[in-house]
Amino acid sequence: MEASRVTIRPLQEQDAPYLVKWLSDERVLRYYEGRDRPHDLDLVHEHFYTAVDDASRLLFLYDDHPIGYGQYYTLDEEYRQEYGYDLTTVIYGMDQFIGEPDYWGKGIGTLIVQSLLVHLSQQFGAQKIVLDPQAWNARAIRCYEKCGFHKVKWLPQHEWHEGSKRDCWLMEWSPPI
């Protein structure tokens, strides 16, 4: 797998149909948002285009073909307290998914995550980057561990997913010294 085949760019308005496609596919929803929350165009606009937050939203492409979505954001005070971080460290959170199941299991997720880690550490001075996958999502956890993340805190009943609160892992990455 060649990193040069992966590109990441800001999410644009014309990308909404990709999000609708991906977030109405039960295979994707099993991991992101939940199968009980399929997205139509209105819900995509509400969650990804009109949300008031500081997240930078991204589209992932492989050989110029849109394959997934990601976002990153500075970790706010509430999450810093919950996770046990001080207010002085530059910490970013990130979320992502590959929306085209044909691209799963090929190492592309690892390339995407590694690209985001380099971007956040070099362009924004991130001292730590965190994410919180659901504990049952072994494939995502393996990908993150391959990228240098490690589990730092068990988060019981942390995320609402498909009708119940799910346990998650807080995972952390720091740039090499």
C-alpha cells in the first residue's frame, strides 16, 4: 500500500452525497453512528455542515476516489477533565471511518491515521492525540495500535450506540521525541 495513493482534503458541500451513501450503509453504521441512525441528506447537513463546533472535517480519497470521512478538534475542557488531562498540553481528538467497505482490511486506514498524526503534530504542534473507539471494535483498535496509539483509560458506558451505552477505550498517541 502506497501512502502517495491516499489524499486528504477539507470536506466540501458537494461531498454530502458520499456521506449519505456511507451513513445509510448498515456495514458502515455498525461502526460509526449506529444502524439505528441512518443518515439522509438533512441529517448529514445537520451533523457535518451546520454543527457549531471547532472540528475540522475531512474527506479521504484513495487514487482520487472518495472513500471516507474524518475530523479532528482540540480537546475541550470537559473531555480533558473526564480523561484526566491538564489544560496546558496541546491535545487533539480525532474520529474517522472508511465508508467504502471494499477498501476495508487493506491497510488504508493505517495510512490515513498516520497521515493525520503527522499533520496534527507538525502543523498544529499536537503533543497528544486521542481517540475513543468502542471496546468491541478490535479492527479499529489494532489499526490505532499499529499507528502508535496505546490504551490509557477504560471508559465504561461512554458512548451511546444502537440503543445502549457502550464501553470504550481512551487511546493516546504522542509524537516521537
